[in-house]
Amino acid sequence: MTEFLDRLAGRVAVVGSGLAGLMTALALAPRPVVFLTRAGLGEETSSAWAQGGLAAAIGADDAVGLHLADTLAAGAGLCDEAAASAILARAPDLVARLEAFGVRFDRDADGAYALGLEAAHSRRRILHAEGDNSGAAIIRPLIAAVKNTPSIAVLSGFEVRRLVMRDGKIAGLLGSHAGGAALLSTAQVVLATGGLGGLYEATTNPAGNWGQGIMLAARAGAALADMEFVQFHPTALDGPGRPLGLVSEAVRGEGAILINERGERFMADRPGAELAPRDVVARAISAEIARGGRVFLDARPARGDRFAARFPRIDGLCRQAGIDPARQPIPVRPAVHYHMGGVATDLSGRSSVEGLWVVGEAGATGLHGANRLASNSLLEAAVMGLNAAEDIAGLPVGEARPVADAVLPPSADPAAVRAVVSRHLSVLRDGENLRDAVEALLPLVEAEGVASDPAMVALSIAVFALLRAESRGAHARTDHPLTAPLPARQRMTFAEVCAHAGATLTHPLARSA
């Protein structure tokens, strides 16, 4: 194994094999790349599970400016407008690139793109592939392309546990492979490790994705941004299974309505109704559940017997749970779906650490602000993969420098963290709960045990949330229900997070404030 890794030394290392990682590796060709993935290519990735599709302003009645306006409105004042405009403007080019790799987006009888409508979009601009199986249909040809690209070496079963630093720069990766420690020397690393939904008990994400990329970058000293903004998808299939099955926004886009156990359409009088921004819908559903009620998504009037043809994957999920969506309303509840925050990056995916790029959900470009607009995630993942590759391609090949042996930390286990996060960092928050979270999580971080790494990520969410004394987008504080007049993003290193956490616990007013 050592000899094999030595042969790969100096290559650009791409960690994670969802859409962002795949696009990065492919766009870097013919520069040599080593693809490091914990599972097989495309496995355990949120990209493969995506149903809604990819947002792109390519319709005859659409424009980038309209897409931008919708994105800014959903982002509740915290989007980086320049970054958002630049990312959204690359959508037509991206669609062409994906099709060149073999992606086949759904088209109507006339051969035009079959564009869908989703919440908070003012136009039909959602590209689907194979109906509601879009994510898998998009990454499948990309995986094939990676396997057929000679410049890309794929190393499956490699779990990266630390970034190796030298003189403040990236020098390598330390991880576990085939049951033993493995060290790869490289000066250029791209983290494309996905989100942090696995920190929560109720999530639509792969349970093993608990924010590894954020942890790796934070331990290397990289700045984090917007960590408090965790998006809860309003309509996950309410059942005992974990992760929860996703009932895509597109179902509401096709006319399905939300009702409670009394048959009342409780969203009818709200702006946007069922197609209001996700944070609005998630809070409304949470309120129904909090009073002891249940919530259902009723697609019968809108789709009826046509449901299975339009949403084959969701139909299958429902039937596995004993529900026929053509005949019965679908029980739903909010579940963690996406994280707007992550490692702070520029438009090239560069972090504050030299030699480290972060793309996809693990990065925070400012596109999403306080609340991601539906289907902007796949767009951002692919565009940022392209941007990072173009940036790296313009740099000299990184020098492979010898790195000293390091002690492999234990494999992380988020089990002890999930209960804390699910209880205190949910849809509705308040200062007391947030301080309780800090109090529970900081000792786990300091213990440097199996819970330390996921506790780092969770603690960052708690501290960012505690410092944001307002309600904005996906961050709702019951003790601060109003939105502050001047929007401002937060950015901190993990050392600063720990300093704030320590001050929270030692301040004499902390428990009574």
C-alpha cells in the first residue's frame, strides 16, 4: 500500500465522489488526480439521492436575472449577490457540459426541456432526468466518465481523517485504508465531502455524512461561515425508517397540497401557500406537529393515477411504507436536508488554507444565504467543481513533499452527538437550548474520543446560532423572533468557535440570560 500511495504522491487529491467531486476530477483532466472515496464512486452521496433536479435559467420566459432575484429572496438578505450571480450565470454552460458527458435531461414531446416548477421559483426552470431520479441519472454517466479517464486514479475504501499541514500549507492526507493507517503526500486537496445531515436523527441525507469536510478543514485552521443555517426539508416521509425518504418539492410544484389530520389546508392563506420558501413551510408543519397533530401531502386531486409515472421513485418509497399516493395522502414531517454553511470559500472554491479547496455542500460560497432556493444545490455543486478545477489547472503542479508519520485518530461515531443536536438545534431554537447544546458538546470535543470530530461540527452550529440573536431564513429563534435590520454573515475559525463556547459557559449571566 505504501508503494502504491507513493506512486500517487503529488497528484491533486479529490475527497468525496458526489457531483461536486466528479465534476472537479473530470474538469481537471488530463492533470493527474487521485479520487479518494470512503465507499464506491457515487455511493453514500446526497447527489445520488437528489429528486428535484437542477435549476437553470434556460427557458424562453426566463433569465439569469430572474433566477438571481428568486435566489436572493429565498436567501433572506444573506446571499453574496456577486457570487450568486456568477454561479447562476454558468448554468447554460454547465447543462451543455453535463450533456456532453452523457446526461440526458427529460424533454417533452416536442423535444424541449421538460422544465419543472418548485417552491419560491417564479418560473419553470428545474431540469429533471428520469423523473424524480435526477441525482442518480446525472452522476451515473459522470462515474462512467471518471472510470474511463486515464488521468484519474480511484482509491475506494479510503477514509480521510486528517489533513496534514506543513508551514501552514496542505502537505498531505492521513486516513484509514484496508484497516490500517495510510498517508498520501499532496499539496493540493479538494474536499467534496457533502453535508452534515447525519448529525441529526431525522434526516434525508446518508447517515454517515456528518460534516467530515468541515471537520477536516476546521482542524487545519480554515475559516467557517454561515454554520447556523441548517435547512429542514418540509416534506420527508414520516415513518420509522432512517434516513427518512424525501418527498420532493416538485410534488407540491405539480399541485399537491398540505393538510392536517382534520383535513384542513393550513398553508392556504399564507403567501406562496405550499410553494412558500422551505423555512416557512417547515415551521408551519412543525407547529402542526407540536400541537399533537399530523401533516399529510395530498397529491390525489392534482396527480391521481398519474403520480407513479411522474414520480416513480417517490411512489416506490411510499409503497414500501404501505401508502398508495394515488389513493391516500402521504404522511410528512420536516427533516434535515441541506446545510447552507460550511467552509468559507471564494468563487474558485479556495478556502483560507493554502492548497485547500472545498466544493459542493461542504463549502459556503454565499449563494444560498440563509435559506437555499430549491434545486440550486446540484447547480452549485457542479459549477463549483468546474471553478475549482479551472483554478487548480492554472497553478503549477503541487510539489510532493515528505511528511512525517502521524497518529491515526479513531474512527468517528456521531451517535452521542445526534441526541444533543436533534433536541437543541432543530427547526425552532432559543438561547437556553443553544447554551445547553454548547454545554453538552464542548466536553465531547475536548475529550478527543470517537465523538470529538462530529461534536466539532455540531458545536460550530450551536455557537454560530447562539451569536445570531435574530430569526432569519432557516435560523428561527423563538426568543428573538424578529429579523435584524442589517443582515450580516458570520465567519469564524474553530479556535474562535471554542473561545465563544468557553465564554458562554463561564459568563456569570450565561445560564440566566
